[in-house]
Amino acid sequence: MQSRQKKEKKISKPENIFLVIATVLGLAFALLQPLFIEPDSSYHFDHAMYISNTVVDRAKIGFPAEDYQSAPVPFDTVSTMMKEGTYFKNFFETKLPLISQKEANPRVSAGYGKKWNLTWYNDVMHIVPALGVKLGYMIYPSVGSMEITARIFSLIFFIVSMFFIIKKLKAYKMFFVAISVTPTIIQTATSLSYDCYNYVASAFMIMAVINLAVDIQDGKEIKFKSFILRILAPSVTLYFTKVNSKLLYLIIPALLIYLIGKKLKISLSKIQLILGTLGALFLAFIFFCIKYSSHLDLIGKKLFYSFIEPYYTVLTTEVISGTNTNGIPAWLFPIQCAVLILLLLSYEKKRVPDWFAWGAFGVAVLNLFAVLISFAINPDFVDYANRIITGAQGRYFTPFLLLLPPIFSILATKITVKSGTWLKRTVILVSVLVLVFNLGITSIKFYHLQLPADEYRSGISHYIFK
């Protein structure tokens, strides 16, 4: 009896729950999801080819350019192959010889310029899929073999990394599990995208700062040397991520200032902290108004219309339900959100200081507006009427959801959801259900109906305020 209970307890650990879901359904996504349906998928495939020096000529199988950025009609190249019955032959049967990078350069998508412009931080984020592409070509010299092997490599990297991140986390483990097995994250983990590395690196940093905050709340002494050692690896890892993810660095000086203040026995009252925060926000607002003075009307207009646009899935389903706008049925999305909110409200025990909770929440909000505003003023991303913010994608906000539990633990003191086996089982059930629906819809749409995964037509063209 004791042995069975011990085994059940071990299986029910959050990191083990993550391991099972991510492995089983992750492999299903890696193997069954159609090739090149993810946003920017061909770009990431090309990038992995280039840095692994395993370049093939995609033009020879009727796939010459970046499908996501193609004009005038994107997304239909692969689905057309499926309709014509050439999909498996082109991608999995046709052997392609290696060519030099110089020969391939002219075929780079117009969306990314005629010159192959690699940046070193992108190279780092593409190392894992690049290794997969290399091995895949060695197994069988086809695009399909290269793509599937690279997907599996990315998935292994994701599962191993997140397993230990969740295992080492001192609080909010189940929420990390819930976000890490959303369709949006599983899709990126089973792709060649740098978003897989970006999510893992962001989770690593968030885990490190939450653990430090937990120790502060518990009254444990944190020496300066220990602080540096605990933050060093996450900081280096985060350095190679996307620009917006680097906003997580802002949490480090806040922790450091607190530790220095404690060492010097300097303490601030709540009123002083509030006034100081309001002062800092006011100065930041003034700086923003001065820097973007010529764009204020445009920014205000685009933010207004984007936030009231009913079909603006960038801020809804794309964040957690899949990288495409039609990832899951409309009725399932509110259920997915409700379960995540219930989980957040179950964290009634205060595990981190209030100032950390508000600071983490502030960073998440800052990321939201920083991303939206940067695309609002970018002339390369303009909708028909120049009202809606285009270019931003939901997955840019997903890693920052991991910062939300501390602020909800404050709210949970007023609105509490009792945690227990029922809640854990509900989170698991809904997480699996959402993943199954996402992969099922994608598979039916592509393999049966032979329709493109058309994010463009299911998104921008349906906007009311376009």
C-alpha cells in the first residue's frame, strides 16, 4: 500500500506530469504536424541549414521561397502539394544533393532581403535545430527527414530543459507546467524556430529570480557571491534571446537593490515605495512622450483599435492556444483560460514579497506594450487602414505569463480557490484536450480537407477595424 502511494506521489509531481504530456503529445506534434505550416517555418529551416552547412535546393521540389512571406497569397504552397498528391513524394522521397551557400543565396525570400543576413544571436538560438537538420540529412537526404529530425531534436532540448527548470522551481510549479504544455509552446518546441530556445531561456531566468524571491520571503540569507552564481547562467542564456525577452533583466537590479538595502539596514515604508514607483513611472512616461512625440497619435490610435478589435487573436488564442489564429474551437478557449485562472487563484500562500510580485507583473505589462508599440510605429507592418497593429504575434507574450503567479497570490488572499487533486486533474485534462483539439484540427484541415494553415486569411482580413 505504501509503495503504491509513493509511486502515485512520484508520478503526480509537476515535473513528471510535464514529462509525460510533453513527451507523448510533443512527439505526436513533431511527427504528425504538416511540414512548414508554422509562422516563418521556412526561414527557420533555411537558417538551420546555413549554420549547419547542410544546404539543399528547395526549388527542386517546388518549394523555392519563404512560404510565410510569399506574395501575393501565402501559405498555400504546401497544401497545393497535398491536393496534387506530391506532398510526400516531394518532401520525404525526393533526394536532394547539397549545394553551396553561395548558390542558394539568390533563392532567399524577398521578405528577408536578397542577401543572407545572419546575426550571431540567431545562430545560437538555431544551434539545436541545425544539429537536427545535419543528422536528418545523414539519415536520408530529403527535406522531410531533415525537418522531422530537427523537430525531434528541438523537442528533446525543450523537454530536458523544462523538466529540470520545473524540478528546481521553488513555487508555482504547476502553472509552469500548464503554460509549458499549451499548444503555442508545444508547437514552437516541435519546430525549428528560435522561439523554443527563447521560451526555455526566459523560463530559466524567471525560475532563478522566483527562487531568489522565495528565499527572501523565507528570511534566508543570500550572500552577494551566491546571488551572482545563481543568476549567472540564466543571464548568459538570456543574452542570446529575442530583444523583448531581455526585459527580464530588469528584475535583477531590483533584487540586488533590495539585498544591498538589507545589508546596509535601509528599509522603506510602503508609502515611500509607492511614491518612488509612481515617480519612476512618471519619468518613464515623460521620456516616452519625448522620444515618440511624432508618433503619439499613431500609437494611441493603433492601441485603441487593436484592443477593441474582436478578431485580434494576437492577444487571445495565439498566446496559449496555438500559433495559428484558428488553433482550437472558440468554445474551448474560455475553458482553457478559466482553468489557468483557477490555478493562479489557488496560490493563496504568499511565497514571494509583494514588491517582487508587483515588479514581475510590471515587467509583463511592459513587455506587452513594448512589443505592441514597436510594431505600431514600424513602417514595414501596416494594415489596410493603418489602424490595427500587425506583425506582433501571440507567442511573443507567452513566456511572460510565467511572471503572473506572484501577483495572483496577492489577489488569492481575497478570492481563493482551494487547491487539491481535483484542480491538478482538471489542469491535466484541459491541457491534454486542448493539445488534442489543436493537432486534430490542423491534421483534418491539411490531410483531409487539404486547406492551407492560413493565418493571414483567418486573421487580418477578418478584422472589423481594418
